[in-house]
Amino acid sequence: MTIATIKTNFINVLRKQTEYYKELKNIILTESDGLNNKQTVSLEKLLNQEENILNKIKSIELEKQNLFKDLVKELGFKVDTDIKLKEILFKLPQNDSKEIEEAIVALLQVVKEIEDINSKNIHIIKNYLNYFDFFKKIREKAEKKENITYNSAGAKKIDTEKQSAPKIDKTI
């Protein structure tokens, strides 16, 4: 393959990967809405869709890596060395490197947006787990028939009446 063909395929793979990430972003946004509105029934379907897109992203990522290796070979770099994309862009003509940079920036922008949404979703899920844990503890305490009182400092209040009650001498 020629450098021009490899470059074109590399850019097409980047764009396709960006489209997959945009699909993933839409699913994650729908998932976020479901979490906010407590519609957990539809989450399983969304998680399946998310998994399918992640598999597509994984396969196209492998294709992108292979094309990158082809670029490395065609530009005369040693295949076994650790080459950065920046080094590849310096060897390509300015128009080609600019086109690759634009495709990568678009990809990174979508990935950043997904990361932001996911961090919000994680926060919502943690809040739900804390909420359920709180009510589970309340339910467990409500099922116990023991009365526990606390003093103003929040410590358990010891029932002093029972402890200070005088013992009656029953031996006569």
C-alpha cells in the first residue's frame, strides 16, 4: 500500500471510530436520563447496546493500530521502536498531517464528552447505592424490637434508672 492509501484509510478509521463514540455518547446520555428519572427497567437494554458499540470500537481500534504500524513502516521508521503519532505527523506533508490531526481532535472531543457524562453517572449511581444502604439500615433497625435512645452528643444513652435502682434485700 502507498502512504496516501494508508493515510486515507487511517483517517477513515478515525472518523468511523468517532461515529461509534458518538453513538456510545447518545446511549450513555439516554442511560443518564434513565438514572435521573429512576427508570432502571430500560437500563439493561441500554447496557446491551453499549456493549455492542464497545465491541465495534475495539475491532476498529485494532484496525487503526495496524494502519498506524503500516504508516510507521512506509515512512521509514523502525517497526520495533516506540513511535509517537507526533513523529509521524512531522514526516507527512502538512495537508495530510492537518487532516489526521483534525480527525484525532474530533475523536478526543467526543471521548472527553463521554468521560464527563460517565463521571456524572457514577456520581448518581453512588448516591443511589448510599440511598439504598441507608434505607436498608433503617429497615433492619425497625425490625428489631429494642428501643435505643441517644443523648444530645449522638452517643447511646444508658438507661440510668435500671442501673441506679436499689437492690431489695430478699433475705429475711
